Amino acid sequence: MTIQLNDMGLLKTRAFINGQWVDADSGETFAVTNPATGELLAEVASVGAVETRRAIEAAETAMQDWKARPAAERAQFLKRWYALVMDNQQDLAKLMTLEQGKVLAESVGEVAYGASFIEWFAEEARRVYGDVLSLPQTDRRGVVIKQPVGVVGAITPWNFPNAMITRKAAPALAVGCGIVLKPASETPLSALALAELADRAGLPAGLFSVVPGRSSREIGGELTSNPTVKKVTFTGSTPVGKTLMKQCADTVKRTSMELGGNAPVIIFDDADLDQAIQGALISKFRNSGQTCICANRILVQDSIYDTFMEKFVAAVKDFRIGNGLDSESTHGPVVTAKAAQDIDAMVKSAVEDGAQVLVGGQIDDQGECFYQPTILGNVNDQMRVFREEIFGPVAPVFRFSTEAQAIAMANDTEFGLASYLYTRDIGRVWRVSEGIEYGMVGVNEVAISADVIPFGGVKESGQGREGSKYGLDDYLEVKYICMGGLNG
């Protein structure tokens, strides 16, 4: 397949290291394919530990000057990068749909969402404040300053191949760090296009390198073991996050982890039912269910369960799955054939345990990456669809009777990223929001993410926060300076 963009200069297939587009030392490449059609999109350079090490060294060298520049100067670069991303929104979105599969309207939205982090941290770059401490001794003063943590290693996922990069790179660059990025091998083209635009915006060579490759273990191993890297940030599965944290322990690196989720949507009998159904549809089926904060378990109070299910099923039957570039498609494929098979295995497991498929329930005849939007009824808390993150367009709907039962069901998981509830009772809003163990709670709303909010979870869903004013803290070290001898 030949990719056609308005600006063909955005289609990059080589690694970006120290301001240069380079092939892998080995000459190896890996294939990037369109999940909707199976067609080959590009052969991309597959680098390893040696090239990653060079990128780390370049970042360390480049940031010595970068961190000494005024914050306003760093902010100006980010503003230029933001403008270029928005100027090329349609091309970036098309690349994303081709390599990831989501419908074009969602890709266009993600590019704007990703760009918002660049703009936000451009503004926040000048707001890294310190403190003057009142010490008990009269001949000294205490000062607290904040400095960039150092070279950052970032590993990002395929489900949001634009926004998960900018949410890490923008704050790192804003405070004066250099960053080396390992994008998902399924979606490297989006990352490389962002690097091209950063280069056009005038970012000094070495500050932002992109090291694509099939060997996540080799590249990740270098990022976690190299003592020059002072922080590793990762978005992905909890098992991989745990491995990375263990690997970082030997050099005591800072880490921030945005890991798996098992989000409940709790719908009480006093909720606006139509609003709740619309929220559940958006949350569950956006990006074909491939988001870490999507509805994984829909909990509906007994008295409205049957009415909810009737309307919910009818709405899902109106979905149209297809190629993300087709304007009539409401939902695209999942990212790989293996992902579709894993989803199908989870649905079959639920059916074997007594669940009922109310709509969908199988891989579609359009292709091996297309899984039908699915609703499961007659489910219980012993099934895999309750215990595990589905990461696909499958909505299991559970019954509950009381508020206390809903809270207990919501908390019955090792995860704690996002959660949602629908109710008109203000007392219940506070009781449930405080009672459920999640880093983020949406009340009568599922579109909770934005550049200004602290995105992150508790329990095994990770540590640290991305976005918001708190998002800078993960890229800064606090230093205390005691100034003595002030009495002469």
C-alpha cells in the first residue's frame, strides 16, 4: 500500500537519534501493517541496545545546555511544536488510523488531545517554583529549588500512539530534560512523525530521540539499566510495568507507571438512564474498547437492569464496524489478529461459565482483526470478564442491589485507574466517590481526561500523575540549599 499524505515528509521509517535519521546498525527492519486490511504500510528501522545507548548519551550532552536556558525559551519551542502538530492534524490522524485502526474522527481528536499537552506544558514551563524556608537559626536561610531529573526513558503503547508520547515528552522538555522514546512496534509512524515536527520546530539535536524496534526487551533493558537514565516512564500493562520497575531498582531510577485498568461504571436507579447509556456506550466502545480507562465492568442496579439492557443492546446493534478511513464506520478493528483472538477467548470463557451473548460475540467476517461489538448478560464476579482487563469491544453488564454492594464490587480488583458512576443523589455522589478505590472518578460523565487533570491510578494501576500542574513533578528533583554565615 502506498501512503498518501499532504506532507510526505512526515512519513519516516528510520530511527531519529541525535537529530539524525538513521538506519539500524544491523540493517534490520520490521513491518508495520494496516490492521483493517492486512496491507504492508512500511518497513521501519529496528534498532537495539547500541543505538539506544547512543541516543541516551546524546540526550545527556544536549540537556546540559537545554536545562540552563530560560524557561521562556524552552516554552517557545513547545509552542512552535504545538502549532506544527495542529497544522498537520489531518496527516497525523491519517497515519494513526492506518497503523492503529481507530476511525479517523477519533484519530483527529487524539491529535488535538495530544497537542493540548504540548501547549499546556509550554505554559507550565515558567511555573516551576521553589521556596524559602524559615530556619530556627538566625544566621542561615533555607532555599528549596527544583531541577530537571535528568535523561528520561519513555516507553509508550499502541492504543494512543500520539497523545501518550506528548504527555511524557512535553513535560520532560519543558523542565529541561532530554528524552529517549521507545514507541510500540505496532505504531511507530506516529512517533516518528512527531519527531519530524519537533525537529522542524527547532529542538536542539539529541534532546528527543525515537528508537523504534521489535526487541522491546533489548531497548527497554538499556533504558532501565543505563545509569545515565535517571527516570523511566511507561504506559502499558501491569505485568510489564512491574518488570520495568524491578529492572530500574538496580540503579534506583525514578519511575512513573500508567498501567492496566478495570474500570467500573456504576449506574444507580435514580440516574438519568439515557445519559448513563450514552456514557457507557462512549466509554466502553471508544477505540473499539482499547483504552486503559474504558468501561470494563458495567454495574446496573436491579430495578433498572432490564430497561437498561434493552436500550443498550439496541444502541450497539446500530454500530457499524469497518475500515477506519471509511466515513460510515463507527468502529474500527482491534490492533492485531492476536488481540482479537484473546478477546474471543475471554468471551468464550464467559459463555462456558454461563454468560449470555446478547449481541456480537465473535470475530467478524470482515477480517481477522475485526471483533464484533459485544454485550454479555448473566455474568458474575467469578468470570474472567470481571477479573481481567478486556481491552476490546466487549461489555459485560452486572447486577447489584445496594450501594454498599456496588462499592464492594467496584473495589474487588487489584486495579484502580478510572471509575464512573451515574446518580442524581448528591450524598451518594460523595459517599461512592470517596468509597471506591480509584485515582480518577467520573460522576455523570465519562469524558474525564484533559491536559489540566492529574491522570493516574492507585493500587496496581500505577504510580505518578501525567498532565496538569502535578505532571511536572515527576520530571523534577527537589534540592535543599542551606545558606549560612549571614550574620557577618
